Amino acid sequence: MKQLKNWVLSFVIAFAVFYLMDHAMMSMQGLPLNIDMTPAQ
Amino acid sequence: MSPHKKLMTDNSGAVSGTFSDFTTRSHSAKPATASAVLLHRSMQVLFVVIIMLSALMLIPDLAWSSDAVSEVAAEIADEVGQNKPTLKPAPTMGPGDYRQIGSMSSRSFVWVIAQLHLFLAAFVLAVPLFVTVIEWIGVKTGDQRYDDMAHEFMKVSMTAYSLTALFGGTLAFSLFLLYPTFMGYMMEVFGNQVMVYALLFFLESGVLYLYYYSWYALRYGNKKYVHLTLGVLLNGVGTTLLFVANAWATFMMAPSGVDDAGVVTGGIWDIIRGPLWNPLNLHRFVANIAFGGAIVGAYAGYKMLSARTMAQRAHYDWMGYTSNFIAVLAFLPLPFAGYWLMAEIYAYSQQMGITAMGGILAWLFIVQAVLIGTILLAANYYLWNGMSRCDGSQRYTWLIKYIAGTLVVSFLIWVTPHTLILSAKEIATLGGSHHPLLGPLGIMPAKNIAVNLMLMGTFLSFQLYRRSDKVITVPWAGFGNALMVAIYVVAIANIIFLGVYYGYFTNTVYKVGSSVAQVMSTLIVIVSGVVIDSMMFKGAKTLPVKWGQISNRGVYALFALPIAFTWLMALMGYVRSSVRTHWHVYTVMKDNSVDNFIPNIGHAGNMMTIATISFLAIVLFIFWVASLGDTKQPKPER
Amino acid sequence: MTNTATTNNQAHSVRDADFISPPGKIPVIAKVLSFMILVVLVFTGIANLLPQVEGQAPKDVKVDLGALTMDSYIAMGEALFKGKGTCTLCHNNLGRAPDILVLNMEDTAAERLSSDDYKGESKDSESYFLESMIAPSKYVVPGYGKEGDPSPMPTIDKAPIGLTKIEMGAIIAFLQAKDGGEPTVALPTDAPVIEEKSINAEPPKPAANAEEVLTKNGCTACHAVLESPATLGPDLRNIGARSSREEIRESIINPAAVIAEGYPPIMPATFADSMMVKELEMLVDFLAASKGDASQAEDSSPAEGSPQTQPSNETEKKGE
């Protein structure tokens, strides 16, 4: 059980970190994340 | 002094015995009086101050771009008389302004000589950099082996030093002989600055000899700090030398301090501080370390393969491992330094940037991919083989085949020329010299994925290697491992997602934008890996490492590395120089010689090979001379 | 490969004994050296396998102002746009700059001039195009360049591109005419603004020989002819054996008429305009006589080094 909690927590953290990083990197260049598959620009 | 002579002999086992005697003696002879402690402290402070000063030099934008500094420099330049406008435009040259040696191409001749000088100079400047660090580690850990190794590295670089000067002199003579008008203009522009270079060279020689020959005279206690200070001073002078010479190259690429006609309008400081100077300074500085590490790695590998005793083999195995570590550690940030340089080139002139990355030189980046791939594969192969030194590595060996698979697939994707091939129509419309595509290399999504995965795979190998001799004991080990795995998994998914989604479903702007996030993903893995590991290693149990217990085949990776580094350096230097196309000094002084065209890749490759093989011959000579110093002819019987 | 066996043996002996038996028959130095040279040769081989293209320095083309027609002026503009002007490096379909070759530039210019953002001084397309070349930062098209920064476009009449007024005029004529418009730019008359390059402006001489025609028109980029091994178009070294003079002439003037089997229809149809009659005839003579390797040298004046390696050749020839 504790193991499961470790894994879930780890993935949640990693996912959040990378999502925020993507967001930050793209917005620094003035671009939206544009995840909804709409053609960019 | 007899200890001095005895210590010069290169036999680590026997020597360290002598050393420890020496240590105890010197320590007991000097009781820790207040003044001694004070001296010790002040030595340390001096050392730290000098380190910080040189660190400041390495953050060029902090130290150099501040206006206050440049004003002061301009004032100094005024006083020296540099700032007097000479009001002479750059001469326009005709074919008669060039000379030739027989029927030999002047460009080819200067090409090889300059390349050899740069190889040697890079090596000579790099070795003291990590030698001083290793020496410092030796002081901190109290482990004599570090000190011995640092000294042995220095020994190898000493012979290379005089050869560097010889090739530098030959290069200068051949430039003045073959390109007199061009060199005349360069002297006009740089003026007394070249004498500063000469002066620094004297200083470099003095400090270098002092550093090397005082090694055993200043080995313990406070004297060691004097010696370390000498080392830092040596690196300060050496790095300044490098930066001074870089200014000539960057002035030719992106002239500053002159007007459109090449008339000198600014002070020497304006001329030196062109837009590409600092990026090139950083890039060359870091690349030199990687290069130097790879060369001494080959030395260690060669000594290990020809070792006669197990102790020798173990010593050189460890030395080879350290060299490889230095080379790879310095190599990993290089793409980022290269990115900065390239970005500044684009900012200075889009045209120049595109000529390099998407124009006629773009194919060279395919060769670059092969070389970097070779370096990464060799470094990984060496790490995997090195894991056999420790039994604890068996826990991780199952992962190697996946890393290897990823590396190979990524490598193949990377080197596959894709959209770059010139179509016939394009050749016809462009006259064969430029290509309109930006090239797959800067932004091509598949290749970005591949490169980042390769870097990440290399880091994973490195991480596994570091973990192989440890048993982690911290209570949160389970969470730490899970977090590390999660970071890898999410990072890989993120890199692939960014590459595929933005790369293939949106436009160029997004491709460039997402590549930054891809690189950041790799950086996050590296940084978090180092942080998490160092926290998890607290109180970890260490398993014994059996140095020398690596297959000979693994050691061959140590020979592939320097070859790839050397060739890569020749290649990228050629690209850097060629982006000027038909200009001696871009936009200011045209190259009207018979060699003002960009040769085809095959020809350039052959020139690089000539330079590399010549360098190889020189390096072998250096290694041989270095070992000759240890050979003593037995006294004849009669 | 023979190394592997010996190294394996050695590796075993290492673990067993404190003293290592001397290495096998081949000295370590020889093994290491041959390994390193092998690696170097692999790299060299790869460099030699890639397409071999040389980048020549742009040559100064001399214009005969007396004989210049608007059509040839437009053609000159197109050549400059795609060649010496290096415009297509950025103005292409990659989004780095507006794709001029695709856009209708007359309409585009009118649109830009009437836009509220436009801050420049131009009133018509001619002055707008010129302004864009000599003062690119006057007006940066929305979506390009970076806010606040000057335009990334270089100033076209300055180094390193350094086009002359006449050359920029040619480009304007090309931009105006390429979508069917009527060029408003005036043909340059004599007494041009003397640029250092055009001081000795003299009438354009037709190419001196067929080889020069071939290289001048870029034939070698696709066809195997002269030194070129290119395979994108049919091999021309033995074309004389396959085709008649008439067929050869037709294929140059109107390439689309007959497409050789197995080749893409990509040959430009512009040679009828760009080649002088004398040049065309020289070329047809040369190709008709090319029936195999032996006849190569025929019809060519004394060999004078490949123009690629000696850019100064052309000027020297002109002075004859």
C-alpha cells in the first residue's frame, strides 16, 4: 500500500513539474500550450 | 634535494610510502602556533579570492558587459594610445595580394598548421584546469592518489606546451608570408593588443614551469596552498590568452569597432568585444576541457593496456575513468554553449546563421551528428564495461540493453539525412550554393527527440554507474527511487510528445518553441538526478571497487573518444570559419584569393583527417617523451 | 576484429595474476594506432559520401545597359533574388519571412501600404519594395521579427550582400512582374551610378565556349556532364549518340516537350529566354558531339581550370 502511494505521488509530482515547465517555456516565448489540437497561429 | 628527485619517479605505490613519511615529519616539525594558523587561513583566503576572481572572468556577461568596466577599459586604452583613430579603410585585395608556397594551396597549408596549433593549445590550456581541480580534491580528501594523478597529467601536457608555441610561431609566419595584406590590416586593427598576447605568453610559460617544477617542493601544509594558488594563476593567464586570441577570430566573423569600410572607429575594447566574443569564449573554454580530458584518457588507456603489474593497471584504470568522467562532464553542457553561440550568430546576421545551419554548410551537421553519436556511444560503452569493476552493478545490468537500444535507434534517426536533400529544382534555382530549408537539425522534431533521448540515456548510464557501488540506506529510498523513475518516464513522454505534437502538427514557431522545452526536460532529469542521488547516498554503504577489472575491449572506448573529439573540433572550427564565406573580415574585407569558395565536404573532411592524423602522431610523440623521462639506463657494469 | 580474441585472453589473465603476462604478438601501440586510424577513416568516408557541393563566391555580373530590355531586366532580378541577393534563404515556405515567391507582391504591397500599422514613407509598390530593401526596419510585417527589435532582414545595399541600385531595380521589376503586373521601375540608362564593381561596365560577352555555357546555366547541378557526376537528369556525356541536334535544341528550349523516361519533369523552362543564340548553338554543337568519353574535349577551347575553383577566371576571360 505504501509502495503504491509512493508511485502515485511520484508520478503526480513529475507530471505537474513537467506540465508547468512546458507551460513556462512556451509562454516565455509568447506561445500558448495549445493542447486542444487546434492548428496553431 | 634528494626527496625531490626520488619523488619524480613515477611509481605510485612506492612513492606514496615516501610521501607519508614526509608528511608526518613536516607536520611534527611545525607545531600549530597561532601565526601558523593565521598563515594557513590567509593562504586559504587568498586561494578562494583568486578562485572567485577567475570565476568572475568565466561569467563574461557579468564582468565584461557592464558599461563601467568598458569605460575604464576604454580609458586605459586611450592612455596606451590605442584609441587614436587611424582612419584607414580595409584594403581591397586583388589576386596579386596573395602569395603561395610553390603550387600548394595557401588555404590548405594555413588550415592544417592552424588546426594543429589549436589542438595543442586547447590541450595545453585544458589540462591545468582540471589538474588544479584534481589537486584541490586531493587536498580536501587527503587522498595522495589524486595528487599523483594530477602531477602525471601535468607531465603529459608539458611537452605539448613547447610544441604549441612552435606551431603558433609557424602559423604566424605563414599567415604573414601568405596573406600579408590581410595580416597588415589585422595588425592595423588590433595594434598593441597583439603584444599583450605575447606578454601573456611569457607569463604563461613562467607560471607553467613554476607550477610544474614546484609540485614536490610545495606539496604539504601551507605550501600546498601556494602551489594551488600558482595553479589558479596559471589558469587565469591561460584563459585570458585564449580569450585574447578568440577576439581575432570573432572580429573576422562579426567585426565591431570599425565602420562599414573597415576604418577603426572604436577603442581596442570595442574591437575585442564583438557580439560573438563571449559565446565563443565560453564554448571554447568548455570544449577544451572535454578535449583535454579525452586526450589524457587515451594516455591512461594506453598505459593501462601496456601495464606489467596489476597495481599499474589499477592505477591507470582509475586514471582513465577519471579522464573519461572529465571529458563527458564537460561535454554534456557543450550543446547549450553551442546553442548560445549559434543564437548570437543568428542575432548578428540571419544570413550567416542560415548559411551555417540551413545553407551549404548544413551537411556538415550530419557529420557532426555521427561524431557526437560516436562520443556518446563510446562514453556509454565505457561506463557499462566499467560496471564490471563492482559486483553491486549486477542489480542494474538488465537496464543496459534498453539504454543501448534507445541510443542506437536515436543515433540512427539523428544521422539520417531527411528533408535536407537538395531537390534538383532547388539546385537549379539557387545556383547550387544555398539551400532554402532551415535544415532538419535546428528544428527538425524527430532529431530533437533523438538527441535529447541520447543525452538522457547517457546520464542514466552515468547514474547507474554511480549507484553500482552503493547500497542505499536512507529510509525514504522507496520514494526516492519511485520519484526518479517517474521523472525519467514523464520526461521521456514529454520529449516525445513535444516533438511529435508541435513538430508535426503546428508551424515552425512552435517547433522552435517546443525544442526549448525538450532541452529543459533533459536538464530537469540531469539536475534532479544529481540532487536526488546525492541526498540518497547519505550514509550509503559502499561496496568495494576493483580497479583494473575492466575488459580491454572496454578500454578501447578511451581511444575512440579523443579521435572523435579531435575530428569534431576540426569540423566545428571549419564551420565557424566558413560561415564568413567569401570574406576575410565579414562585410569589411573581401577574400579575393583563389580559395575564396567553400570547398565540398569531402575535401574539408580530408583536410580534417590530415590534421587529426598529424595530431595523433604528435600526441604519440608526446606520450613517448613523457614516459622517456622515467626511463633510466642502468649503469654499465664496467 | 582479430584484436578481440587477444584482448579477451588478456582480460582473463588480468584477473588471475598480479603480474600480467606480456601482451600478444601485436604490440599494444600497433593495435591502438590502427584502431584510431580506422575510426578516423570512417569519419572521412562519411564526409566523402555526402553530396559534394561547393559554395562559390558571388561573381560580379556586368550589365550592358544599352541592350537591356525589360524582360531581361526582370530575368536579371529573378536571378539576383534567388542567387546573389540570397533572398530565398529566408523568404521561403518555412515561415521565417514572408514567402515572396508565393505571395502576389503587387496586391501585398497595396495591402501593406493601406494598413494602419504602416509607418513608412512609400506611396507605391516600387518605392515600398525599395524601402524594404534599404531600410528593412521601417516597417516589419506583423507576425515577423521580434517586437521592439529591428527587422532581422539585412540592409540589401550594404555588405555582405551589397546589391547596387541597378540590381535592386531589377529585383523590384521582378517582384512587380512575377504575377503578371507591369513593372513601373525605369530601365537603367547609361551613366549609371558608378559602383566600384561596375567601373569597367562593358557589353556582356556571350560565354566563350560550351563548357562555360554549361556551368553558367547550372546544367552540371543535375546532369552528368563535364566533371559533374550528377544523376538527377539524364547523362549528357553521350547525348549525341542518343539524340539529334534538333531534339537537343528542343529539350533545352522547351524541356517539358519530351521528358526522358525515369526522370522527374523539373528542368527549368527559362533557358530560351536567358541564353543567347550564340550560346545555345555552341551548346547544341557541343552536346551533339558528345557521343562518349572520347569526344568530350571536342569543341572546347583550351582547358582553363574549373571555374568553381577559380572564380577570377571569368573576369580574366572578359579582359581578353
